[in-house]
Amino acid sequence: MLKRIVVLVSGGGTNLQALIDAQARDELGAGEIVQVISSNPDAYAIKRAEKAGIPCEVIPRSFYKAREDYDAAILAALQRADADLVVLAGFLYILGSEIVSNYTRRIINVHPSLVPAFCGDGYYGIRVHRAALTYGVKVTGATVHFVNEVTDGGQIILQKAVEVLADDTPESLQQRIMEQCEWKLLPQAVALFCAVGQWNSWFDAMLYNRMSDKYTTLQYELMKLLSSVTNQGTSAEAMKNAAGAVTPTSVRAAATI
């Protein structure tokens, strides 16, 4: 059975589009985007969802005076959609504890820096890239992480780095991080979650704070194995059949540093 993915948005929806495109290429594996929820009725992300034939519900933040009421509305929408995984893709609202506790380790977010740098309250959008350039870092990137009660404080799932160029502006750096990091990492993280079904401690340890492309390749090799086992069962014969999808050469090459 496919994992039901709900994507929360507030703006242009470029990360949503990356997920939609990955789904069209059959790269989300055992997951399917079943719902988009927007906090902004004017968000272009709504048009992206409509074009892809994905149901979209608008829950404007401005309609709710109290945070608790807005949290309740979002939680109710997630429950109506029967969400297995919640993806924050440029969602400009900090989810309350009730939502987080109901979806522990089932909410992921993409942040445009190498967490723990330039993250937390006040760091979002172009502000992150301005801060990176002001500080003078030579490398930055993006992070996909679980969501907990601390802003950008959940466990890291995937990271990818890019070099900061001498002539970078906040806008050029933002665009390069989106293209080279965010639009790649987010579909990968969603596919990994849907393939594994749950996050076991050994798998968490492998994923934690890995920025190398070689590790990402290895994760995909293991993902194929785990996905096959999940679909076929856990008998010895199923394990043997599933292992055939992963060649020793590809795994050794992926693991070589």
C-alpha cells in the first residue's frame, strides 16, 4: 500500500514541484502525494497542485486569531487526508506541539542551510542566504530533517553542500541551493521514508548528517533492498530475491570513499 503524503505550502511551491516531478518519474517509490494544504490563498503552489491533479485545501492563517485554533484546523485536515507523511515545503508557519506529537517522526522539512548553521527562529527564505554571505562561510547547502518542537531542531535525515562563490548574491545563492540541493534532497528523503516505512535506529544512524553524494547512492541501493523486502515479506526466499536488485559492485562503489 502506498504511503499517503500531504505537502504543506505557503508560496511559490518550487519544492512541491520537485516532488510532483519526482512522482511523475516514479521516483517516490512507495509514496503518493494525496493532498496539498496551503496557508496562503494566493500561493502559486496551489496552481501547481491543480495542474498535477492533486487536491488542495486552503487554510488561511489570517482566518484564525489563536495559534491553537489554527493548529487544530491543520491537524483536522491532516487527519481527513489520512496522512502517513507530512512534508513542509516552504510552509511559513511553525507547527504547534499537538500536531508534532500526533505525527512524531512523520513530519519532514527542508531548510536552506547546513543545519545547525543559520537555522531556527527568524531564519527562513532569503534571510538564510543573506546571513550566510554576511558571515562569510565558504560552504553552505540544504538540510532535510524531522520536525520536532524546536524550530529546525529535529534529527537530520539528509544534507548536501554547495560552494559559496565570490560573486554570489543572496538571490544567486538561493537559486543554486534550490537547484542543486533542495530539489534533489527532498524527493530522496520522501522516497527513503516511504520505502522503509519506519525509521529503525541503525538506519537513522546511517542517514544522520551524511552530506556525501556517495552516501546518498548507498542509501538508494539499501532503499531498493528494503523496499523489495517490505513488498515481498521477510522470508529467506524474499530476502534472496530482493538482494538480487542490489549488485555487490554498485554497493562497493557507492561505499568507497
